[in-house]
Amino acid sequence: MAQDDEIARLARQIEAARKSEQLFLNADRVATVRRRGACELHRICVEFVGAVNGRLTESLLELSPPAYFPETFRDPGVNLFQISSQGRQMQIAFEAAPGLVSTEKFLVPYVLEGEVRTYNQKMLERFDIRTILLFYCVEESAATWRCFDWRTSRAAPLDGPLLAGLMGPLF
């Protein structure tokens, strides 16, 4: 029975990848989706920083850049957002996937890839920077940011609680 479930799941993944790849064969459309994905990622960061700062009395998280627009997206090139507080850093670096759509590093087709890095001064002294992978996945008509922790092989949607869980151990 479990084998049938795995086969059915694989078949659904293959079908979803085929449909997504067909939808995104147009370079202009992919460029638009990538710019929208970059703005969506910045919006997630803005909401996270706002939620945390709304509960603080003094120490504030700072987001850089504070504003982001579709025309700001670099393609080709690396894009960087940074959330910081008192020497504790969360860097979110991302760029266009190789080709229009890729499944090279993640099973779900994606158009943007990157990583979230977290560290503080003590961690830097030990050369310890924590990272998780980040993908802007496209499935049929929807696109979402997903994280993949290579240490645990777990994937999850990128949201405020996930960012809080990544930044929390820095304090």
C-alpha cells in the first residue's frame, strides 16, 4: 500500500512539473513572475519585521532595503535582503534559476533560487553560518516561496513564523 502511495505521489509530481514547465516557456512571462516573486519575498520580510517591531519597546529589527520595486530585481545577478538587529543578521540572497524553470535543486519547478543565512558575532568567530535553501516555486497558476533545510530534508512555506524560528537562536 505504501508503495502505491509513493508511486501516485511521484506521478503527481511529474505531471505538475510538466504542466508548470509548459506554462513558463515564455521568457517575458518568466521575467514577470520572477519580479513578482522578488516583491513577494520583500513583502514577507516587511510583514515579519513589522510584526516583531510592533511588539518591541526599544530594540528594532531593520530591513534593508526598506522598499523594493519590480524594476529593482537584478537578472542576471544576486539580489540581497537583510534583516538585522544588534549585530545579529539574517541575509536572504536569491537569483534567477538556471534556464527559465528548473528542478535541478528542488523537486517542485522553480524560477528563483537562493538561501537564507543567519549568524551573529559568536557564530562568525566559529565560522558557523546557518543556511537553508530558498525557492520560488511555480505550480500551474500559483507561485510560492518555499524553504528547504538540507540538514533535515524538510520543506516548508516561507513565512513570518519560519523567519522567527531562524532568527530566534541568534539572541
